[in-house]
Amino acid sequence: MQPRMGGLLQVNIGDRVTLQASYMPYVQGGGLFIPSKQVVKMGEEIFVLATLPDQLQKIPLTGKVIWITQKQAGLKPQGFAIQMSGEKGVYYKMEAEKLLAGSLSSDKPSFTM
């Protein structure tokens, strides 16, 4: 997780394990957990530049905060999750699900539930 830059957060998802732990397929439109110490409120709209594994392209995402982890707990980092929206959210969801094909329903731990 990179610091805020000009009102935007940057999150680099470098591998499939991190993507699987961060991506929330059960959220309508897709959800993404963002490790951060930034204080946010439920329902707040957030702008994020996110990457996918093996891609350099930063995808601009907009979403509302739907999950907050106040403190790190074991393997679950402090941060929040957004429900992605808009065309770029649809694109990120489709690409994430392609990369995670066959592993979305596995019992591997996630950063949220």
C-alpha cells in the first residue's frame, strides 16, 4: 500500500495469493480490501489506483467503504474494503476473476472474512 497521493490511494496487488486474500467476489460488483491505516467511514467514497498481479497498468477504481478492520489481527491487516463501481470496477472484477479462476471458492484465508 502506497501513501495517499493527491487524494488517491495506491494499492499494488503483486501476486495471486494477495489478490485472493484481497478480492471479495461475494460483494455485488466486486469488493477489494485495501491495507491502510487511513481513517475512513462506512459508506465513504474512495478513489484508488490498483494493480493486478503481473500487470503494470494502474486501474482507477471508485467505491464505497463496506468493511473496516481497525487493527491488525493475526494475518488480517488493518485496512478497509470498497464495493467497486463504474466501468473500471467491472473491468477489475472481470480481470481478478480470470486470474483467480477455480480458486474463488477455496477455503484460503482472506483479509476480511
